[in-house]
Amino acid sequence: MNAKKKAKGSKDKGKAFRSSLHTSTTDIDVSGTSEPPWSYSTKTKEKKEKNTGQSKNSATKEFERLPGSQLITTVKGSSSVEVINVDEFSPNKEASLGAKGIVDDLMRPDDNFKYPRRMLGETTFPGVDDTLRTYVKENITGCILTDPLGVEKLPPLSIIQDIEEEFRNKSALVVKFPLYGNFGREGVRILKRFHRLKGLCKEVEFQKKWLQSTFSEKDPMLPEEVTYALLDRWNIEGSYLSTYGNYRITSQELSLLCGERYLSDEILNFLVEKYCDKSNQEKQVEHSILLPSFLSTGDVLRNVVERICLRKDMGLVTNMFLPVHMNMCHWDLAVFSVVEQTVFFDDGYHCPIPNNLKSNAVKILNIIYECTGSDKYKPSNWTDIKRFVVPMPDQPEDTARSTNGFGSCGVAVICSVRDICNGSTAAFTWSYHDSPSLRAELMMGVLDILH
């Protein structure tokens, strides 16, 4: 992979895109055919046009303004442009881009950002006003709503989360902040997105330092390739950074491998399936398969297990790996040994075997048995869940936050699967204290970089 060539082409595309942006702080184009959810109704606008003589084709299209909101409009005929180069950003200088050029990333429902994360992390967003805590709730539909893109300050995130809980309980709801504005569901979602993008500032600063220290002793080309993928990738087309099977990784998802961050289902399923397939290809037999992590808690999705049985030769499978999501903040690993007809379980804290895993394991086996008719999967032939014969290494307590590995339970699951697939059953080849280098290896695994 030629990182320099790829990065250069992407930056050129970014420059061309950015050069079309007006420097005015009021150049968000709302002249499309669909109205923003916070704009007032078409009937209201028509009435206003009739009374004022304003044409629908006038040079600007306005939002109703309430105290605390800022007029967002399209400035027609402006020729002021600016080209911003990511390479010209100083780490110690905040870039005052405002929200004008990143509205797509602000509005989008996920974190598959179009703009490079480095640029988003260096963008100025509205500050948080801790006094914005008082609001009233009303079940009304005819209220004039404030444009959330024009706010100059934000309520605390905890207040926004409380409001979201109110929305879950009532279908038609507007929240009114005195001297600030009125917001519906979509408006509150945008306010929360401001907080999300504001949080990238600290993330990006930490990740730049982490990349420099973690990759310093590796191939000098690796930091450039990983840095491009993590911080400097333009994604105007909205594609994914990496895909494998049914799993898709964004640059934001990749960032979870920096530091001691908790890994997502997507990363675990992506890498576990990839290492299983790699082992199967090397042995030229389908011995190892992934059971997706979401089968470990809640209802077992029958169609998911049935699809696995259709895609895999279950008569050849010897190990099925199930990452177990425990207590919403910890990862464990369950290994279904078809040969021994036993489920083995462990984690770095050596937690008690969760009851929901016991019940879900029986359900999973029963579905496979019904699909295959093989007695190897008949639940009554399997013994109770047991501990690993060779336990996982001990994970450092999260109170010792200066210690490597305190947040690497997900990394441990992936590395354990990799060891078992490679035949390392007498002892694990990894340690929590090596978590920075292990995370670097997993990042390269996601990006398919050979090392």
C-alpha cells in the first residue's frame, strides 16, 4: 500500500472540496427542496411572503429567529473563498473554521465523518453554558423552532441527555429554554452532535501523541500509513475505511484502538472473524468460526445462527468463538469446543460465568443442532461451562490508570482468539502490559498492513 500516493490524492481532493467553501460565517445553503425540521411551516412562510411581498426566489431564505439563535442563510454572489491545507495546521493553534464547512458531519447520524478527524478536532464549536439548565416541556406541534445550527452556546451534555429521555417517553414534544430557544427531537439531536464533535479535540490531541510514541520503533512508513487512516483521511464519498464480511470500520472506530479505550462490537467481530478465516486458509479447513458478540446477551437471533450454519461447514468446525459483552463495560471470551462438547470461558478479571451466557449458549447450540441434525451440537451432550484450562493473563485493575492494559479487555479477547487459532494452547503469547504494541498490531490488522 502506497500511503504517500494515497494520502496525496486524498488531500488534493480535499483541497478542491474546501476551496468551494465561502469564508462567511453565514454560508450554509438551505435552499434545497426539503425543509430543515426546525424551520417554520410552508403555510407560515407563504403568509409572510404575502404580507411582505417577499418572493420565494429572493436572494436569501430565512429561518424564524428566537433569542439566542443566529440567522443561518445562503449568501448569494459571494466570491470569497479559502483553501485550507491540513498540513498547515499548527498543533498549538486552534483553527477557527466554525461549523460552516462541516455541516454534513454535524448533521449525519453516525461517525463516518467526511472531514479528516484532525481537522474536526481543530475546529471551533459553540462553548458550553452551564447556566442553560432550565427548560419546560410541551406536547405541541405548531411551535416555531430554533435553528440549532445557529446557536452560539450549548446546554450541558447531561441536560441534553435528560431531554432525550423525555423524548423517549412522549411522541410529540418540544423543549423551551428561556432566552435561548425552542427545540424538537431533531434540534436536540444536533445540539448533542455539537458535543460529539467538540469531544474530538481532546481525542485527536491524545492520539497524535500516542501514535508517535507507539510506532516510534517500528518501520518508519507505518506511522504515516496509520496516521493518514486515523487522522487525515478525506471521505467525501462516505465510504468505510475498512470492511471485512459484514463488519465495517470507520476512522472513528479505528481510534478506539488508541490508548486504553473500550473496544466496540464492530472491531471485535471484524478482527476475530478475520483471524479465524486466516487460520482456516492456512490449514485449508474450516476449523474456527466467529459467533457474533451480540449473541452473548439479550435474545439470540435465530436467523443469525441459521445463516452461519448455511455459510459454514459445521461438520468441520472445531472451535466457535463468542466475544461476551458483560456489565456493559467489559469483554470476556467464550470458546465453544465442538471436539470436547464444552464451552470454556475466561477474562482478565476471571469474573463469574454470567447466567445469560449459560442460557444463550444452550439456545445457540439448539439452533445449530436443528439446522445440522448433528449430535455434536445436541445441547444435552454438552457439559456445563468451564473455565479455561490455561487462564488468561491477569488484567490490571482500572484504578491503576498509569498501567498499560487496564482498559484492554477487548484486546485480550482478540489476542486470545489469535493464539488459539495459531495453536498456542499451552500458554498465551501476549501480556496486558504490552497493550500499546498489541493495539498497534491490531490497527495494522484492520488496515491490512503487513509487518
